Amino acid sequence: MKETNNDGRTEKETRLRTILGGTGKAQAIFETIEAAYTAASQGPADPFGTNWSREKLISALENEAKKNGVWIEDTFCLKGEEVGEGGENKVYQNPSDPATVIKFNRMTYSADSKAGFDALFDGLIAQGELFPALKYDILGFALDVYGNVAIILRQQYVTAERYATEEEINSWFQNNQFIKERFGFWSNGKYKIHDYKPANVMMANNGILAFIDLIIVSRAHQ
């Protein structure tokens, strides 16, 4: 039986709703994600032994987003100056709010399995729980510049003086009750953090470390 709270929501739904930031669109975004999960689960077994289809997932995200009114057809208003690109995200300064950035997450790797897709959302949620000033909001879905279906994310833009040093990063973890485990991962018992290299951690102008693109895995997915 799924554990529910007083509102009748599962723990998964309650946590997921903390990052659904589209104004008046939270329910529609949630339903789109849930429908995509259902569609993808009709596929063959993935490498983890779970029925899963990347193609069905991507197709359902687009179709359900359009049906639910959370598909962003014209993305021009989301693309200011390009400020970065990684394996899954292409990042732009938000032209309507320069204090934030817009990330087009194309799910390059995370859509390949249910475990990966679960971990994507778990990491987005964990970012907000660990670093509230840099939480993510899901605004909807759209095509990126390469024609890939993408999850549209909004995050605070960091004005930084420099990248943090390894010593500064390690001190932050130690001061926040994290323990360094095998292979160099930091863990607080609930989350295990990877990829905390200086290129992903900035020293903000206010003197606070800003953790941008970490890989955060909850105990449930370790």
C-alpha cells in the first residue's frame, strides 16, 4: 500500500509537487509526468529488469503536455543569452527574469530506464531540500534547439566571483554533517552526492558556496 498524507497524496506526489513551478499549472504538469510514467512502463524490460520504453516516455511527455496545456510551443521568451551546456541541460539566462536561468533538460541519459527517470526527479527535488536558494521549478515541456523533447526548468542565476576550491567544498560538507564514503562520495545518510568538482560549485558574490549541477542520489536509489 502506498503511504499517504492527510491530503490523500503519496509521499512521491507530495515531494514532486515542491518543484512544479508553472503558475496554475502544477496539477497539469504532475498529470503529464504520471501519464508518461504509465506509458513508458508498457515497454520491454530495461537493463534493471523493469518494463520501460524511452520512446513511449518521450512521446507521452509531448502528447500529454499538449493535451494538458503545459507544452510550450514558442520558446523564444525562454531564451536569453546562452550561459552553458552539459550532458543533459542547455542553459539560458531568463529574458523575463534575469535573476534566473532556464534549463532545457533533454533527458539524454535519465530517460533510458525507470531508475534513471526516478533519479532525475529525485535529484531535482533534493537540490531544493539541500540548497533552497537554488531550487528547481518545472515550468512545462518543449523542444530544445536540437529537436529533443525537454523538461523546462527554472533556477536562480548565480553571480559568482570564482569557482570554489576543493578545500572550500570539503569544508562545506564537513560543516553540514556529511561523511566522505568510498569512491569519494559525500553522504548524510539520506543523500549521496557525486560530481561536486569545483567546476560545479561557485563562490557567489555573497560569500556563500553555490552548488549548481551536482548528482544527488537519495538512499532509495543507491
